[in-house]
Amino acid sequence: MTYTFKPTGVCSREINFEVEDGTIKTMSFTGGCNGNLKGISALVIGMPVEDVITRLEGITCGNKETSCPDQLAKALKELVVNA
């Protein structure tokens, strides 16, 4: 199933991802730090959703209370785990 999430408190404007059988199949960010977010996307493809949440949840960016990786964890929790 394909999901779209609108993050808050970060530079990226949208996170799009596809999950199949509990594993991330595709991942892309719109906006934000292009190279870093492409890297995060490449790393999480093929990983189980629960593992991504565990690794990324709570990461902050500078003086912000969240980050793009943290927002991805929130998206996965909201749209996949709680679905």
C-alpha cells in the first residue's frame, strides 16, 4: 500500500512510501536536504517497518524537536502500524 505523509517542524514537505508485508518497498521525500534524504530513503528500502521506527524515532535536527528521520518514524507509526 502507498502512503503520503505531511511532516511538521522540518524542511521536507512530503514523505511518500510504499509498504508491503511489513517491509518498506519505496521511499521518497519532497523538499528538505536532498542528498541526505535520498540516502535515508536508500537505506530504509527493504527494511521492516518496525526496525525503521526503532532506529529513527527521536532523532532531532539542530535545535528542532524533530527531524526528517523522526517524522518518517511518526509517519510509519501513524499510517502503517496503527492502520
